[in-house]
Amino acid sequence: MSERPKPPVDAPAGDEQYDPFEDFNRAQGIGSVRDPYAQFREQRGRCPVQRVDLAQIAGGQGKHALPGASDMYAVLSHDAVSRVLRDGKTFSSQVYAKSMGIVMGHTILEMDEPEHSRYRGLIQQAFTKKALAHWESELVRPIVNQCIDRFADRGHADLVRELTFPFPVSVITGMLGLPEEALPQFHVWAIELISIAMDPARGIAASQKLAEFFTPLIQQRREQPRDDLISVLASAELEGTRLSDDEIIAFLRLLLPAGAETTYRSSSNLLCGLLTHPDQLEALREDRELFPQAIEEGLRWEPPLIGIIREATCDVEMDGVKIPAGSAISVNMGAANRDESRYPRADDFDIQRKPRQHMAFGFGAHRCLGMHLARMETTVALERVLDRLPNLRLDPAAGEVYVTGATFRAPTQLPVLFG
């Protein structure tokens, strides 16, 4: 993807070619893996639960990404994924402490009950309906408009590079009350954090830099609260419990990549579906009541992140397969969303499809805390695109456009003409 933010000022000397975004995309199979769903479908047809060779994951990175795991089992059906995500006692989230916890700290990602509920109760105070309405009018809409302003008079654009990639991280930094000039550096740190399995040194360095930046900022917000998310977290209280500095920093480390990467990819995937199905794009333009189900269909059809991980806390059997205690469980939400037994014509993108619960935001107690924010951001972006870019269509000279990736998925470009 061209014209990404330049390498940070503290990039290693002589490393002029360093691009954390391209490195991450390459490791995730962006550009090389087009359709993993055919394989998922074939595997699910044999058995919804499959043993996986860790050495074959992410080019041999599986054992590094999941230290301590002896075996891995993939769950591929909607029912199996639902069962795992509902049963936090048998399928623990603490597996993330051994991987992402190294750079994130102790976050909601790795917590089981009852700790998870207590912590979530504190964090979700920052994501109220009132806060979402404020962010929509004061941050999301102006930021999306600013992005579109840069190309609206040109008649052509790459909607990934010029809209869906830059706007979500701008929203997150705005929510945190951070200066605009800090945005490129924060985006680099965010992607380095989730690249821990590929480059541990960079991931750990990014984690430390974020802690050094946020620590004095949190103290300032405790003493002089402002109208931003850090101030809300610094003052949040539930039954006499408040968040420590370390807990706030851990959440902010998690929020940066979660808020930037997944929203950019999900909004890109939805636009890709609409642009490659112009009749559905036109139907949406004519009937805005279709917005909610179009967004849900985009998430079902191509979730930004295909899978998450759990760990079996005891010996368990699923669909006739015995899973030993200590095994890693690859929860394939993308495969669940294409399960033909639940979604007829599951591979088709169809905004007229009757909405049913999908797994793009997870399920159960750990369902994505920021899902309402993500939906709101996508709604605003889609609304402004349709309102401001008349006769929007793919540029026929730009070649084929499609979603790609083995774990994180998105189109690499969305070249369009309009006007």
C-alpha cells in the first residue's frame, strides 16, 4: 500500500526501507492469501474441529506466537465457535498473557471471570451512548469530511489510502486528546505492538515508549480532567475500585491497534463488497434504511480479523474430537460467518440478507467493547461517501479489487471514480 506514514523519527539508523505497515501486512498474508474460506469449508465438511500443526502457522511463527502451547485445535462451525466463546471456564482467555500480554500488559483481552466483568464495568464507562454521540459529531464526522475534502474535487481516489486507512486512527487519537502531529508515530507504535510475534524487540520497544508517553499524561488528567477518554478512565470508579495507571496504560495500548486496524479493515471490506456489487451500492444509496443490515452483512462476509485464541483448561470433547487440557483453540470467526448451515449462500455478499447474529465482534462475555464505536464510524464514513461522491464506481483501469489476508483481512486498494 503506497503513501503510508513515513518511518518514525526513532527508526533504526540506516533502515530507510523500514515500513511497519507493509511488514505486518506481508506477515498476515495480505496480497498472497486471497480466499481462505474454501479451505475452511472443506475442513468443516470433514469435521468442525480440526487439529492444527503449530509449525505451519504464519510461516512457522505459531510456536512463537503461542509459547507453551503443546497442541492447537481449530473450531470452524458457527455452533462450535459459539460454544467456545460462551464457555470462558473451559476455554480461557489467559492464553493471551503469554503472547500479547508481553507488550500490552494485563488487559481485558486476557482476563477470565470474575476479573473480566469488574474490569469491563470500569472501562465501559468511557463508551456510553452520550460519549458516542459526542464523538460522532465532534470527531468522526469532521475527520471523515476532512479526508474526503482532499480528493472530492479530483474525480478519482483510492478509498483505502485516502479514507479508510487514515480516519480511524485519527479518531482514536482525537478521543484520547492527543495532538494531531503525534498521529503518525502513534500509528506506527500501534502496528509494532501487534507485530510482537514477528519482531519482539520492536514490539517491546513500542510498548515501553507508549508507557513513557502516557504515564505523565494520566497524572495530568487525574489532577486536571479534560473532555477526553483518558480523563474518563482516570476518574472511573465502580464499587470503590478505580483503575491504576498500569491498567489504563494497558487498555490504551490495546485500544490503539484495536480501534485503528479493525475499523479500517471492516469499513474497507464493506466498501469493497458494495463497489464490486454496484446494484447493491445503488440500492443502499436509494434506501438509507438498509445501512444497519449492510454494515452487519459486511462484517459477516469479511470480518477484519478472522480468528482469536483460547486455551482449554481441562480435557474436553467437541464434535467427537478429544482436546487435551493446555491446548490452544483457534476460534475461527471467519469460518463461522461462512457456515452454510446457518447462512444460505454464505459466500455471497448480500445486503438484503435477513440479519442473524454473526461472530465478527466475537461472542459471549468478551464481545468487542468497541463494537458500537466501530459501527458508528463505519456508518458515518459510508454516509459521507454516498452523499459527497456521486456516481461512485470502481476505476475499471485499476485492475481487480478483492479482500486479502490470512488473519487480518482487507483490500489493499479501492481505486474509484466519481462525479
